Amino acid sequence: QGLRREIVRRNGIPEDVPWEIVKICTKKDAQGEPSSATAIVKMEEAVANRFLGKGGRKDALYIGATRVRVGHQQRDCTLRNLPASQRTCGRCECKGHGSMEYMKCDAARVIRQERAGGPQGPGGQDFPRRTMRVGCMNVMRSPGALAIAVEEFQKAGVLAVLIQEPPAGTPVRCGDYDVVRDLSTSRPRAALLIAQGIPYKVDTAAEDHATVEVRPPGWGRWIKLTSLYLGRDKALEQVLGRVKGGPWSLVGGDLNAQSCSWCSRASSRQHQNQYDRESWRRGAEIDRWADSENLRCVNVNVGRDTFHNSRWGSAIDGIFLGEGLAECCANGADVMDLAVPSDHEALGLSLAPPGDERENGQDGGTAKGRRNPKRTNWEKFIGHIDKCNSGAEIRDAEELERRAGHLQKRLKDAVRLSTRRKTAGRPGSKNWWNEDLEKLRRTYQRERGKARKNPGVPALAEAEVEARRALLRGIKQCKREASRKAIEAMDEGAVKRWAKPRALQEWFDAEQAMDYFVGPATGDGDRGEGVANHHEDEANHRPTFELEMATFRRLVAATPKGRAPGDDECAYEHVRYAVENSSNFRGEIWEVMKASVQLGVFPRAFKPVRLVLIPKPSKGGDQGNGRAENPWKRWRPISLLRVLGKVLEKNVEAAVAKRVGAQWTRLVTSFLQGRVVTLGSGLSPRLFVLDSCGMVDEIKRAHQEDENNPDAP
């Protein structure tokens, strides 16, 4: 009867369907304990076809570790408790290919996808094509909570869900998700839900953790997901010792611990009990494990508890990301508003592929921190930049394009490998901190130490609370005073800029913005790599400019500091340090700059820009004429060129100014803003625009002064 109930529950067989179990054979291990069972099930052919592939006989009936026989058809389901060399797959009929569970078999996965109606699943759920949404939740052994959670996550477009404490007898498919769990135990503590149609590989399926590698659409790499449950009945090292991290790893689940990394501690005396101290001790041990595996907690649910069915709220759920995924995370893991009957709140996480800065609809882009030169490891930077070998003199445009591309790639890789990103939302320097706050902090630490040593003394606990309140009041007052002084020190223009609302950059599409402000990218204007930017007949009549090494080094040394970088994330400081300390890079960049000036070619590797839109406050939505205003007219575009392109522009300016004369230096520009050099896809900087408006205005002003001055000669 127990096996019959299991078959009915896992496969959804109606009560009016006639079927019976003919025979059950139980195998025992060396100790005499039952290890596996084989059952022969008898049912009508039409009913069997309904559950075994809906007429096509593509799939097997899920009964756990059983073998199903229907009429003269015998089909194998999952075989457990067998060595990998003897394990046979019922779909591909191979042995030892590692399919310990039925869901591991690639052939069976393809069959399930075909039955489900394609990659989108039976419900046609439209999962994001590029954004990877991950959820994490404890369903507390409730089948109803799991069913509701699956429906809610499907509506939210979640690609993978980390489940803790799934109900006993969870099937291998729930809605549009495949379930990955340990099939060798009846009550696993961790499982994963993977959207159907997403390629995945099962790495580990244990009782307390399950690890799966998925390949989301548009990513081009495998992402490791681990669902984790850390119970208090087991030591942490027994579970954490088997969970490995990595740059593209995501680990999350019910931690049954608390730490400042993923929650905040309330200022009350209820945390003085032994249970809570053990929770914080476990949290510190988890933090040490995360540091050893190079994982970082990305929770931002401070202020909202993820476990609310206790005497006091606590945030005991957490998600950790590797270094690579942390850069793809927009705002960290946040609490999702899902109508799921569970004591645990659901955590949600949105990840975008590396380098993808635009999303569909209102999803927004990836808020990645800037690679500030102040965070650069200069020794590591020079070690990478020295690999750039200086070649011979460049004589044609094809060689210039090739070496300029190599130079740009070498600089970008050196910055990426030596400069850490600034975490979005991390506070900067505390300019409001003073000596009085330092005294209050020391007083609070002293009172806290006394209270920890004597937990049974109420007076010491009250003194700790008073010291903490005094410190918090002092911090609040100092922040308010610092803000007041900063506002009073502003001039009128700074106050207007400070009071102006920030631009909301989530709604516009980057490609549409580039098409409007720059122009559509046509196949005729885009040249292939290594194609010259000039004709041979024009090359014989072009002017010859000379660029000396001393002039080049002086121009690089005079570059400004703290400017916003382009899409390469390289700053002037990186180029300046490389030119001063690396002879290989200095020789190669000088050859590229000299050849660009002499040949009149602006390399394609330096042309890409990062478009930034600034709102125009004077543009309103209604013009009063009944016609809809073009929304792009409300924005002012600013293009940020790559740093090597900026350096080349300065060298071109210096060369032109030297040729036309010193009196034209202030009136000569080597490019028009937003045109020709920076954004012109089919143009080259052979034609320099001389802005003579300033000179004409000065001449008119001088004549006017002469007419008004009778003493003028």
C-alpha cells in the first residue's frame, strides 16, 4: 500500500484508473538491509500510453527505484544503489555514463523537453532571454507551499530556484521546472528547481546540499548553483567542507545562523540567550568559509527579516556569489513579495551577462561599480602590461589597425586583472567622523565587553544598551551637521545641481539611443578590420606630421585626473603610469600614436564610445500644439571615448597646432563634438575644422574699441 500511494502521489494517477501491482522484489545489501526494489505494474494499454509518453511512448512512469512492465513492453526507470560501471540508462541504453538519477540523462532530458512542448515548457512561460533570475526559499516540508511557490516563481520569470526542506516524495517535475534532489533519501533537505529548456548538469545531489551547473541563454558559460541547508544537528564543517566555490558560483539557502554580512542585529536584550549566541557563532564560521572560497554575501534584506515565526525576527537566509557573478549582480538579493504559506521569505536575485548593460523593459541594466585607479594593484598592473611587446615602425594602415587592437586589448586586460570594482552602494570616506564619536565608540566596546563576560548582570546589559544609543545619537547628529555645513558652503549653481532630480536611465534602450543621436549602423559605413581609412591617391597628398617621444610623454603627463572612463573602463592614470614605468608599453603606444598622426588614420579599436544621457530640465512633456514630443529631445547626449582615443586626440591637436602656428592654438579643434573622429563610422581625421568664430569676434571687438577710443592710432 505504501508503494501504491507513492506511485499515485508522484504521478498524479486518478483514483478511477484501474491498475495493480503484480509483484515486488526487494534486494538486500551486505548487512541485510533493503537496498532497492523492483515492481511489476499491470494496467491497460491505453492507460499505460497515457502515462508513458501520451501515445508516443517517449517517457517512463516515475516510481523511484523501480522497473515498469506494461503488457509486452518493459521499460527501465532510474536504477539506484548501483556502481557507475553497472548503471544502465533506460533512454540511451548506455552504461557508466554518470546518470545516477533519471534527470541526469541527456537523452531523457531531451525527451522531457519534447513532451513539454519545447524549451518554453507546457505553460509557455517566457523566461528572460539574457537576465538570469534566481530565487531561494524554504518551503518547510509543505507540498502546498511548494506548489504555490512554483506557480509564483513561474509568474516572476525565475530561471532557477534554490529550495530548502522540500516535502517528502517530491516529483522530478513541478510545473515548468525540473526538480534536482537526492533520490537516495526520502526526506532531503535541499533541492533545486531548473526551468525546462535550460541546459544543466547535476554535480552533487546530497541530503544537505545540491549542486547543478546551468547554462543560461545569452551567457555563454556554465554557472554553478548550490542549494544549501545547514541544520543544527550537524557540524558546519561536515556540510561546508563538501561545498566548493568559484568565480562563477552561487551558493544560497537556509543557514540557521546570523551574521552582519546578511542581517542586522536588533538593539535589545533578547539576544543575550544561549541560542542566539550560538547563531552568531555559526554565522562567524560561515563568514570564514565564504572568505576561504572567495565568496561574497550579496543580501540587502537588512531591515526585513526572512524568518518571522519566532519570538523575535531574524534573517537566517543568505546568498553568496563568486567574484565573477558578483560583478553581474545589480542590487543584491532582496526579499520577494510572494504569497507562499511559509515562515521563510523568498529571496530574489537578478544577474546580467558580463558586459551587458541593457535589459528588456523595466528590468534595468547591471549597476556595476567603477574601476577606480586608486584601487589598482600597480605591481600586478605592470606585470600584465609589460607583456605588450614593442614592435618595429608601422608603415601602413592595416598594420596600424592590428597593433592598435592588440594595444587596446592588453591595456583593458591589465586594468581588469589589477583593479577591483568599487561595490555599488558602499559608503565612502566618513568625513563626519570626529574624536567625540571615537570616544563614544570605545566606551560602547568597553561596556559590551563587560556585558559579554557577565551575562547574568542586568546593570551591565543596560549600560551596554545606553552606550550604543549614545553612539547612534552621536552619529546621527554628526551626519546632520556635516550635511548642513556642506549645503551652506554651496554656491547657487551647486545648490541647483544638487536639488535637480537624478536621471532615470532604466527606460531607454542603448541601441535606440545610439541610432537616434549617432545614426543607424549601416553595413556600408562599417569597415572590416585592417581596411585603410583613405585612398591611395589621397595618401600621396596628405600632410606629414612628426611626433617626438619627448612631446608625447609631456602630453601624457599633462592628462587630467579623475575623469570618467569609456566602455574600456581604463583611466588616464593607467596610461600615465604605464608610460612612466613600462618601456615595452611606452614604445608600442608611441609607435601607434606616431603612425596614426602620420598616416591620418584613427584606429577602429579606439572609436567605440559610451553614451551617457543627461536630462534637460527645460523640456516638458506637453508642447500645447497637440503633437507628441519626441522623447529623445528631453535628453542631452554625452559620448565618452576610450582612453587611448582621448590620448590620440590630444596628440592630433598638438600636431595640428604646431603646424598652423602658435597663434591658432586656442582656436583650433581637431574634431567637432559628436562627429568625425569619435562617432563618425566612415570618416577619418584628415579634415580638421578650424573654428574661426572666436577670431572674428575678437577682430570686431578690437575695431569697436578703436572707434570708441579717440586716442587710438
